[in-house]
Amino acid sequence: MLTIYNDQHALHQGKVEMFRGELVPCFEVPARVDHVKHELERRGLGPLQSPDALDDALLAKVHASRYLDFIAGAWDEWVALDPANASRDALPSYWPTRGMRTDVLPQSFPARLGLFSFDAGTPLTAGSWAAARQGAACAWTATQRVLGGQRSAFALTRPPGHHAGVDFFGGYCFVNNAAVAAQALRDAGVERVAVLDVDYHHGNGTQAIFYDRSDVHFASLHGDPFTDYPYYLGHADERGAGQGEGFNHNLPLPRGTDFTAWRAALKTALDGIAKVKAGALVVSLGVDTFEGDPISGFKLKSDDYLRMGEDLACAGLPTVFVFEGGYAVAEVGVNTVNVLEGFGQTAG
């Protein structure tokens, strides 16, 4: 398993996030990637490479230009408001809701921060843009390696990406790495790409980006949005729109779901991917389905991730893995690498 590693990921290191009415230390921390990297090296699972240079035009195929412009310059604007802001992260406190306009950009930085976000749990820091942009470069590079003949490749990066939409950040995500990978596969001529999201939390950003397209099939296994973040998307009746109708497949599952039930849902998702005749697979690899995860509710055990990797390999598709969630930090390395090892052993 070739890994493309984001050596700039620690530039993004939030201090606090808003969680259930109080500011708490961030769950999404640099140690997550550090543990995965250490476990990859310990097992000798394959080489680690740095990403190739990224053309920002690739990001504009996934995200709105005005959003990218905002994120790229947001930290400088934040500090310009007050030099003391250099010592604290930016969190939004205003959001446009139903009946309000979003087509006009406010001059106020706090208003624009809210316009381009959907929660108060995603601190914007001095290094957020650099880390997120390099993460997209990792996803794009992993895709190029697969297009060049590698059976699979893994983009090891943070912040994660699957909650980021065309023009918004949230859920710890700023740039949608899985969407970057899927679009790169399409640009290279893969007729239909499948994105499979196995993170505990629904990949609302990925769904929104591809919802009206038939060339990218999105499938997701996740905590039921009736009870779990991101709450407002991820229901089973969301099947796509326009040309994309039938190419969005949500499999929400209740809290307490164990691996037997989860694996049955994975088979359903993989059967759907086979039915649409996808030519390549992008996996949003979150391991917050683990029984010890502090902000999730499934009951998968570490050995289950080996079986998950085996099942993914049985799809028989060129595969790009993109690292997403997983907040039981001490176990995140073992669980993530178990997926990759199970995949590699089965794929041969």
C-alpha cells in the first residue's frame, strides 16, 4: 500500500471547539495522523511519499471560487481585525438561515465566516489553509498513482474533508479530499467513479457536491441523522436529483450497531457500486465506527477493520483511500492500518 503523507498537517491545530454548549479541547488533533503513520512504519506496509505540486484549478472543479478565496485569506483577515486574534482561533457565531440571502458577500469578516460554515466546531487556525490544501494535494497524488497502475493508494492527511461542500466548511473539514480524488479520476477518463464513505458521520459535503451527477455514485454507511451529526442530511430517501437520481445511496444505521449488521450494510453498498459499473473507487476512510470512539456510537472492534479491508478489496476496483475521522486517538493507527492491511492481503 503506497501512502501519500501530508507533512504539513500539524499546521492546523485547533485550540477549542464548541461541543454541546461549551468550549472543549478539539477532538480532531495532529496525533491522529501521527499514530497512523507510526503504525504504517511499524508494520512496513509500504512506502510513504510526499505529494506532488497541486494546481489550484483542480480545487475549483470541486469548490466555489469565492469560497476558496475566502478560506485562503481568512486567517490574515482575522488577524487584521485585531492583532490579539493571532493567539486565538476563529470560530463563527452568525449563520444565514431560511429567508436570508447568501448570494451577496458581506463586508464583515465574521458574517462571511458564518456564510461559509455550518457549525461552531471547526476552528480556523493560522495553518488551516496550508494543511487543507496540502491534503488535497495528497488525495490528488494518490489518485495519479492509481491511474498510473498502482492497485491502491492511501492519502494520509488531516484536517479531514468529507463534510466540506461546494462553498462551506464544517465537521473539521475545509477541502473535500474525496471529491478531489473522484473528480481527478473522472478527468482522467474513468466513466463512472464510486465514492464509498465508511466514516461514522455522513459525508454531507461529498453528497452535496455530486448529488445531481450520474458520473459519480456516492454511497455512505453512517449514524442515523435523526440522532447523529451532521443531522440535516444522510437519510435513506436521498437518492440524488436530476441526472444524479439513483446515484446517491445512504445507509443510516442506529447507535449500537455491531459489525455483523454494519458488514451487511457494507455488502449492500458494494452491491450498489457493482450495479452501476463503477470503474474506480474512492473510500472516505473514517474509523470513528470503533467501539471506543468518544463522539460516535457504533460497536466495531479493531479486528473488524481487517475484515472491512478484505470486503473492500473484493470490489475488485482500483482504489484511493482518503483518511477521514477517528477520535479514539490511541487506537486510530491500529484500526486504520488494519483496513489497509486487510485490503492489501486480499487484493494480492
